[in-house]
Amino acid sequence: MDSNNKMKVKVIDSIMGSGKTSWAIQYMNEADIGEKFIYITPFLNEVDRVKTSVTGREFVQPESFKGKNKKAHLKKLIAEGKDIVSTHALFKKADDALIELIKMEGYTLILDEVMNVIEQEPITSDDLDHLMKADYDGEPLLYVKPNGFAIWTKKNYDGRFNSIKRLAESGNLMVHNNTALYWTFPVDAFKAFEQVIVLTYMFDGQLQKYYYDMFNVEYFYKAIRKVGDRFKLVDYVNHEQEDREQLRELINIHYSKLNNVGKDKFALSSTKLNQLATDENYAEIKKKVKNNAYNFYRHKVGVSSEDVMWTTIKGDKDKIKNALAPAKAKKQFVEVTARATNDFRHKSTCIYLANRFMNPMLKRFVEDNGADVNQDKFALSEFLQWLFRSRIRENKSIDVYVPSSRMRKLLEQYLNNEM
């Protein structure tokens, strides 16, 4: 897709626990006072960490005030040239006015972990067809430009498609194959910054990478190395060349008949998990998966539920999560998409009841717009982000139950430097 962006994104791609956030804090502490920062992180506790760890400059968090929302406060803070720290959730609400303010003030963006930059909007094919067909005025409510972006044609419309109208009017709504709607984070928001730094690991497998490819946003890679008590930016090393000997010693993958529930390549995928949770024909298999998870942590490893972190795809209204929760460990659930948080760094026993694939419709959408998706890299990237919420980030051993044969093989390949 077309883009006139000449700014290159600096992707600091280093393994979890290598010190990316610590480097960012060090960088902001030592930067010229004239450089202004917007630091965006997934979690509020990381907001507090930045506010307390960066000395010599005051970071402000947008708040609701005097009847105005956080986005209004964010705009006010940008106009005042303040150093700002906030969450992904607020930054995703960026609009044209906020983007113009960022351009005028000349900020550096530090993005701690990638964001959900593309999201499918819930709409039936019949409703979408209705929106794109001409009405009694002779034109559709939703007009699709050649580049795929949608325009809302009726300014005075007020009806059940108001949410779609707002997205279209923001200029961030795309139609794919006349069958699906996608919200895309405004790429101009990235282009508005003087400098963009993304802190992550295995960027090659992440949706934000494919989003950058779609919109021709250029990026380059760096890495972090700790030298003494300081963190240094160094040349990027391909993942396959990393020293993973210590990880091989610390990650104990479980092998037994408990893995039989995941033999099939697509076992424990989103489709299969939905079957387990909702189809009575699969009740015995569901029971087997759930019991195996309990058997693993309670009898094979011999730990209490307090030592466990487990996950699966949540499903509609948490149906899958509730259906597969291991006995006495329901409260030890950690979102399958978890990243950046340190809240579970004491967990020694990891149960991964999932087999990750990018949604097929989303995959087609990004590939039809110029990106090249690698499903295995996507799955491995997501798995490792989750796994490194455990005490492995403290260089302590963990026991891992990953019954999906595909996900287990990806982890084995990673540990053997084959991926």
C-alpha cells in the first residue's frame, strides 16, 4: 500500500528479560532535556514504573479531569510539551487532531511491546452488503475507495450502524473482499513522531510487522546487551544465532501419554477448542484435556495450584476458558496474549492448552494488502511471550506442559536454534 513515510522505526528486538525497558529508562534519563517522550506500555503498573524510574524529567499520565476524558487530557499534555506515559488502550484512540499535535511538538515515541494495530469489526455479511448497496438516494452508506478504505456518505445518519460510521469517518476503516471490515490504527500516528522505538522480541512473527509491511513503513533492528550495570544498544543478531544453552537447561518440556490429546496438527486450535467447549460429542475429549492438565501439575510435577500458570483461548463469554480450567487452578489463568507483565514471575509450572494460528480472514486481509504471514513464527512469538511471564525470566527452571504437537515442536526447534 502507498505511504510517503520516510521515518524508519527502530525495532529493539531482544529476548524477554534482556533489559529493553531498563535500557529505555536509561535512555530517557540521559537524553537531552529538549527531547520529548511519549512512552506507551500495555499495563498501568509499567506506567508507574516509568514515572518513578525516570529522574530529571517529570512524566505525566493522562487522566479524566473536569468532565473531560483521558484523550482530551492527552491532547492538552502534548500541546504543553509534557513528557507523557500512558497505555496502549488510550494511544489506540489517536485521531487527526492528536496526530497534528504530535507533529507540531516533535516527540519521540517509545512503544513497549507491539499493539493490536488491526482489529476485525463485528458485522454480518448481509449487513455489510446492505451498507455497500445504493439506497433510495442512489448511493451506498459505505463507499469503498480503490485502496480499500471506506467512506461514510451520509453525514446526518443516526442508526444502528453508528459505530461503523464513526470508524469510517475517522479514515481508519477498511473493507476486504466485500465480506469483512477491519479497523487499522492510523499509520500517520507513527509518521508524526521524530523517532519511533519499538521494544519487543521476534518482531518477524508479529501482526505489527505485517501492518508496517502493508503500509510500507520502513524499520530496522537493534538489540540490547548489558555491560556491567549499563544497558547498551548493539547490532541485531538473527534469532537462530542466539545463545540458548541456558534456556535448554531451564525449560523442562513434559513428555508422556498426556500429550496424546494434541497429536493432530490442528489439535487445540481455536476451531477445535470451540468444539470441545460447545459440542457434547466432544465431552469426553474435553474432560481428558482438563484432567491431563491437573494430572500434570499435581502428580507429574507435584506442585500446588499457586505455582501454576495456565492458558487457553478464552472463547465467547469465556466458554473455552471455563470448560478447560484444570481442577483447583481456575484462578491461575494467564491470558494467552499476555506480554510485558511481571506479575507471574514466580510461576514455576506452565500449562499451554492452545495451538496458535492467525485468524484465517485476518491472514488473508494482510496478505492481500502486501504482507507475508509466517504462521509458525506468529505462533512461536505468541507462545514465547506467554512463557516468559513465568520465572524463566528470573533464570529459574520451569516445567512446561504443551500437549499440542505443533506448538511443542516449535518450542523444541526454538531451543535447538532451528527457528
